[in-house]
Amino acid sequence: MEDKTKIIEAFSEMAPRYEQVVDSELNRFWGWSYYGFVNLIIASTPIEPQDIILDVATGTGVIPSLLEKAGHPRNQIHGLDITMSMLMRAKGRSGDQNSHANQNLVCASAMEMPYANSGFSQVICGLATHHMDVKELILESYRILRSGGKLTIGDVGGSNIWKFPGVKFLLRIIAFSYFFLVENKSRAWAEASAVSNVLSKDDWSRVLMNCGFRNIVIQKLKSRFFWVPAPLLIKAEK
Ligand SMILES: C[S@@+](CC[C@H](N)C(=O)[O-])C[C@H]1O[C@@H](n2cnc3c(N)ncnc32)[C@H](O)[C@@H]1O
């Protein structure tokens, strides 16, 4: 099965219980609550009232709704995701089917975003880069950001030893077995294929720099166990 299909299948199944599942996983592995983590991403995003924001891989639209609650105009907040069932839950948040919140949600791949060049001043991406080809995602983010626009990412980080094929293979087996036991087969496939997309701090710096970003700041966040890959908070500017 193609990776994209596995991802859509996994998140379609998880959509009705998404926040609960992620909250318990982040607590178990990192000691973070789901809302604690996404709120940290938002707090680290230097938002101005006139900013046009894209939340890439918005899922059930939690980040846009928190931005709106924080007072940012909803018509300036956009969300994109590849899984329609996740977006349907995001649409359900606003209640009004014709609201700006719904008009600004798009079902598409972040590898080919249906937006013009330089249209956004902020791109945010929470807990999702490991499901994508990171270089393609960063190139697309660069393209749609205007000059001086900011990118903020919060996601799991890897270590430099993950590059070795033997280590990668072992991690894929561990990821598959764990998610197969506690979740289901589609989630297990999605998380096992995500292993190759989990980058170390050094890799993130290199990819961002090679794609043209500057003022790159990458912070390793607290994690409950030393042996579990810790979350990274990544900020950069076009
Ligand atoms: C763990 S969820 C994160 C959702 C949201 N950002 C949050 O913080 O709750 C990962 C999301 O990435 C989306 N996704 C995975 N690959 C994608 C792609 N290529 N393009 C757009 N969205 C993608 C999935 O559909 C899923 O909704």
C-alpha cells in the first residue's frame, strides 16, 4: 500500500477519537498533554494581527480554533490536511457550515499545496512532519511564505544514529509492533513508515538552510524518558 493511502486510512479511523488518543500518547512518552503541546507551538509563534496563517496538516483543526480563541481573525487562518475525516471534525468545530473557518479548510497534500506563491506570513505545523517527505514540505512552505514570513514546527525529533539502515529497520519493527498492539494495522503501517521522516536537530538545520530559510532556532523540549525520541520546536524565517 502506498504511504499516502496508509496515512489517510490510519487518520480516517482515528478521527473520531483523535485528541484523546494523542493526549494519552504524548503523556505516556513525553509527559506532555496534547493541549499543552499545541499551546506551546502557538505561544512560540510570533503572531501579528495582520498575519495570514496556514496550519499545515491541521487535522481536527485544534490549532486554528486555539488561534481564533486567542483573538486572531478567523478569516486569516487557513488549514490544510490530506485526510477528509479529520477535516470534517475541524468543520464541526465552527457549527456554521458557511463560516470562514470552513471556507478556509482545504483537503490536499502538503507536498503540493494549492496556494499561490508568497501568500502567507505564518506557516505552522504540529505533530505531522514525520508523516511527510520533510524536504518537499519545507520547499512548499518556503514557496507559499512571503519574504520575512515565519515557519513554526513542533514534532518528534530523531537522533543522528537513526540514519544507519540497521537502526532504522529495528525502529520500524518496534513502531509497527507497538502501534499494532495498542491501536490497529493501519496506524502501525503509518507510524512504521514515518520512521524515515523523523529528523535529528542537525538534519533539520541542514534541510531548512538548503531550502533557503534563515534565523533557524531548534529547541529540544522536555521528554519523560531519555530513550524515547524527544520533541523538537523548530522556528525559521524566509
Ligand atoms: C498527528 S496529526 C496532527 C494534526 C494537527 N496538526 C494537530 O496538531 O493536532 C497528523 C495529520 O497530518 C496529516 N497529514 C499526513 N500527511 C499529510 C500530507 N502529505 N499532507 C497534508 N496532511 C497530511 C494527517 O491527515 C493528520 O491529520
